[in-house]
Amino acid sequence: MMQLFRQNIWLLLLSLAIVIGCKKDEGSVFPDPYAGGKPPLGVKFSDELPNPSQGSSGDLVTFKVTGLMAYKDSLHFFLSGQEAQIVSISDAAITVKVPPASSSGSPYINIGLQVFHGPVFKVIGKVKLDNTFKAGTGADGIINYLLPTSDNRYLMVGDFKTYNSNGVGNPLNGIALIEKHGQFVNAFKTDSAVSMSGSISGATQLPNGKFVLGGFFTQYGRMKGMTNLTRIYPSGQVDTTTVQIIPTETAGGNAHEGDPNEEEKNSFDTVPSFNAGVSGVVQKVFYANNRVLVLGTFFNYLQYYYKNSTKTDRSIDVRYVNSIMALDMDGNLDSSYHYNLAISKGFSGAAGSIVDAIVLPDGRVVMGGSFNKFDDVSAGNIVCLDQNGRIDPAFKSGSGANDRIFSIKYNAVTKKIIITGAFKSFNGIPCDGIMMLNEDGSVVSTFKSKLFNSGSPTHALQLNNGLIVVAGTFDKYDNYVREGMVIINADGSLAAGYNNTGKLAGFVYGMTETVSAEGEPAVIVYGSISSFDNTAVGNIFRMVIAK
């Protein structure tokens, strides 16, 4: 009883305390947390497009804006990060002159510390998104490489499941054939290619029209047991052959039981014709000098020895190779290329990773990435191999790049090599992540890169006319706003009239020069790209670059 009495007294006192506390709070006055803030300025852009909605450098354009008159002597108007000359201000509008080197985007007004953004203004120039490229919604995943084919199409490989809605229900899984203007080729049949978990990084076409593919996959179509390499027909299906094996019964019984030719039929199996693989990842595949060159991050060459294999237990020949190897047309290792026959293993290769590579017209291979040695010889993230796969001492790269190289591209018309990366010097010469080289590896003295802001160039392509299209993570070049893409001259200066397009959002994995459906010079850009020039794209687009 006493215990119950004490509990009731305690609850009564607690209730009184709560009531008193509430009454005290009702009479209290607390400071306004928002007091002291600056009152709104009353400036507001209309949602309507400016008049005109597009124009060139030097043109006058009027934006509908209210509330500016009170600040007409202190406001500043910016278009693509550059201050524009104000021509007139009224109660309902502001007229400005489009500054030079402007690009499409959303302008803004700056009043003190406050910023007001307006509707998109499209700057007209020599570059535009090509609407004649019929990619539609594009790919739903990364496009690693676009290979021009002998029949004037493109073999597209990567890590995607659909292309322009093709592949829904029957995923493309890493490969598709498209027409030169982007349309999907329905006749290209791949039987769901490299499965949901695979991806294709590189491809090359052989003189007979067949394709050799490389990447990270264990099957192609219904054919399993691959190790990151295979060969397919021009029609898209895997190239197979019949080989002799050791006959065994399967767990479910003999597949040919009762057949008069039972023993003979169980002595054969259908396998991929291209008998080669690697333990690692294939980045690039090339055809040169009647060889298939395979490059990437791998350490072993693998080949099935079918005469000592059953259908379920394969005998594998394993040989040490690193970074690069040469194969014949059926996948047999070419021991005359980057291989030491005396010890039956490949040379030591890159002390790091190979990211990109090119094959020069004479068959030499230039590779770049992140490595400080190649074949136990000092290398500044770049190396050139001769036709036998040995380091070419005549390549004049010197100390090379002082940091990683992201891309290497070659133009056969200009005979120049363009490299990009995180480096700040090449062979001791200062630069900002981009450099132009001659075929012998020496620096082109007339090329002087300007500064990139807030990022690095990750990919660059020199066009046949000498212009260089550069993509990356930067937002400015030479202090001009260029978000994700800039076009420069062969000397490194900003190309006048060619930088009018808006932001590129994403990462570029590759570019290829081509022409539009109307015969204009153009470039196909692909990778992991969500939008370009204020327009959504599905990881691929084509832009026209006027002469």
C-alpha cells in the first residue's frame, strides 16, 4: 500500500511540473532565427524564351525580367560565364549583346551576392547536334568502342542491354551493329551475346569480314567456356568448329546411346573456332601485319588442348604473357612477338596498367596508361613497340608523361599523335594534360596547351582538318567556360566559332570522324554520356562541325 502511495505522489508531482513548464513557455519570447536576413530583391526571370531564342556573338538578345530598375546601375549580366554588355533595361526586360566565344546555356544576373538564373539561350556557331543521326534513345549503358566496318557500318561494343529500345526482352548484352547514320541493324543476331555479367571493350575486323572481340566475358550467345576473347561471323553469331575430344558419358546418360555411330559422335565437340583467352581483362584488339594484337591488363595466355579434354573437363595450355600478345587468325600464340622463346614466356611488360593504344601505319604500337617500367626499362606511362613487340629505341618520348595517360589517338592525315591524361609535363615540357606528338614520339613544338580548370582532359581526337576535339572533366579552357568539351586549333588555342555548344555531361570513351546524312563533316561521340548541348542523349551522339 505504501509503495502504491509513493508512486501516485511521484506521478502527481511530474504532471504539475509539465503543466508549469508549458505555461512558462507560453509566456516566453524567443528570437526569430531568420531575423537579420536580406529582404528579397524582387527580381524574376520569365519562363519564356529570350527574343531571339538563339543567336551569334555580337547579336542583341532580350530577356523578359522584372524588378531590375532599382538595381540597373549595379547589376551584371553573364552568358556562359562571360559578362555581356547591357544595351538597355526596362521594368520588364533587359537587352544584352552576346559576348565573343559564348556557348549555349543558362545566363544569370548578378546583383551583389545574389544570383538569378534565366532560360537557356542557344548560341549559333559552327558546331551543332546532328539530328540526322538516328540513335533515338541510344544505349542504356556504357559504349566502350565503335568500330567502323568494311560495309560502311559501325560495330558497337560495351556494357549495354538495349539500343534505341532494341533488345528489350532479348538483351543485346554488349554488342550491336548500327548503320552509318545510327539505325539499328536487325539482321545482326547475337543470341544475347556475352550474358548479363559480361562486357566487351575492344574489337577488330579481319580481312575475311569476321570480328575478333575482347573484354571481360565467359560466354558469347549460347557458347560458354570463353576467357575474354572470341571470334564472330559478320552476321553476329559466334564462329564455331568441331574438335576431337576424349569421349565420356554425361550425368544424364550417353547423349548418343543406341546410335550406331555412338562412340564416334561422343568423340567430338562443338567449340569456338578462335582458341585463345587471357586471365585478366582485354582493353584493345587490333589487326596489323597479318596478326591479331591483344592488349590489356592480363598475365597469362590460355588455350584449350582439346585432344586431352572431355566435354566437361578441359585441358588448358597456360603461358605467361603480360600487357600485349600477338595471335594468328585462329588464336594461336605468335611466339615471335613480345615473347622469349628461350624461357617459353612473354617479356615482363608493363609494371602497371595499359589504358589505351594505337597502331601506326608501319605496324609499331604506342601504348599509354599508368606504368613506370615496361620490359624492365624505365617508361613514363608511354612506350612504343616495334614490329616484333620489342621497345623501339627510336621513339623519342624521353621521360614521357609525369602522370597517367588516359587516351592515345593517331590521325593518318596529319600524321600526329594526341595524348591526354592527368600529366602536367611531357618529356620535361610543361603542359596541362594534353600533348601533340610526331610519329617518332617527339613533341610538336608549335602546340602549346592552355589551362583546364576543375578537371582534366580525358579524351581527344584530331580531325583531318587539324582541329582537335577534347573531352574531359573540366569546366573551363583558357579561362573560357567549356563544360566537358572544347575544340581547339592545332596550336592549342581556342578555335573561334567552334565552341558554341553547351555542356557535355558524362565521360567520353571514344570519338570517330565521319559525315552527316547531308554530307557535312561530323564526329560521333560515345561513352557514358547523359546529355550534350542541353539535350538528353543515350551515351552516343553525332555533332556536325562546319568547315
